[in-house]
Amino acid sequence: MAVILLFLLFLFTSSTATAQPKHTNITLESSLSATTQPTSWLSPSRLFGFGFYREGTSFKVGIWLETSPNKTTVWTANRDDPPVSGNSTLVLMNNGLFLKTAGVPDMIISGNISPLPVYSASMLDSGNLVLYNSDYKSIWESFNYPTDTILWGQSLLPNNQLFSSASETDHSTGGFQLSMQTDSNLVLYPKDTGNTPGDAYWATGTNKPGNTLRLQLYQDGSLYLVNATGYNTSIVARRAVANNGIVIYRATLNVDGISACIPTASHGAVSQQ
């Protein structure tokens, strides 16, 4: 019953990929413009892009899957901030990744970074934007700050949440949340409730003393609750359709918190392209 229900709650999409280098190198002082090329940094396979995307007549900063005819947004930076104007730029600096707009204080995209300084960045084929130090060790990753989506290889860690978007075209925080609780229970709540058992409208019921689980999306499209040793303890959702190609999956908490209806999927199940 839980598996069937979660297929209604999550939307899986796929895109064909080819073998490519794993990352791109973005050096200090590299910049993007909202309206002048380059407007994005693409992953080596060109499956994912990071940069400016349009929201109405303005722009937001995020990561998207290069689907056709429309890009599929999978992460939005500072999602509840107002959209920015066309004279905005993104700049990689030694103290982080910054959004610069004339007449407005600089806005950090990468949040708090430790230890500094930043040396370079990469947009990975996994859809993860990573900032590195001079030893090429990760010091910040977009995967650690999901919005409404996780991608394959990405985890929803204990005490972290996914929040639905306000609408299909507005990626600010919407009305529903999926919480990976510290008691190992994965629970869906309406936003702005007390997050009590009475507020929940779905849960895995996996809360056990001494159990610390995270939600993990695998490359084959399966969702598992995984313990600290990497052991899959509970199946949340399994791929429903076989696919012989190489695919990229995402799991997204939909706008209505229940289901989505778009041309690439039916009732939130696995789709093929």
C-alpha cells in the first residue's frame, strides 16, 4: 500500500544519457549573466545546467534538467527571494558563489562555506553543483540543500525536508513537506502545521529506537530508506517499468502534495523517453 501511494506522491522522469567526463571545471572569477551568454554552466553530458532561468519576465537561479521542450527545474537557490532583473550576474569568488544585481546588496548562493577559500567549482553529470578547495575537496554541494527534488545518488538526510513548489511555474515554497525525521520515520505533512502525528497524511511507519535512516534515490529509479552502514532497510518505491537505456531519474514532491499530470508520466509512475 505504501509503495502504491508513494508512486502517486512522486513524479519520476527519465532522459537518455551518453558516456561523458564526470565534471566541468569552473574557475574563480567565472561569471554568468541573466541575459548575455553565457547564462549557464552545463554538465559535461549537457544533461544538467546551472545558472539563470526565466520566471515570468524576471529570472531565478537554479539547476535544471535539459528536457525538451521545456527545462525541468530540480533546484532553486534562495527559492523564496523575489526574482531578479536581467542585469544580474553570478560570480564565483574565493569566498563563495554570489548573485550580483545593480542597486541591491550581493546575495550569496552557496551559503556558509567552511573552510575557505573556494578554489573552483563543477557542474556534475549527477546534477550536483560542487565548490572545491585547493585540494579539490568538496566544501559545498547543492545536493546538501534540496528544495522539492532529489536526484539519483542524492539523499534526504535525517532532519531534512523537501517542500513542494507554489506552482508549476513558481518554485518558491509551496504548501506541503516531506520530512525525513530523526526517528527514521518518513512523513508527509501540510506546511505550517505542528508536524504532529495527527497532522501527517502519510508515513512509512519506520520509526524505531536507535534507527537512523535516510531516503536514497538510486540510479535505477528505486527509492530506499538506508541506514548508516548503507544497508537498504525499507523499500519506499521501486521502478515500475523496465528500460534498456541509460536514464536519469528524479523524485519530486508535487505541487499538490499528492499527484502530478504531465505528458512524460502517468499518475507519477516511471516514464520512458
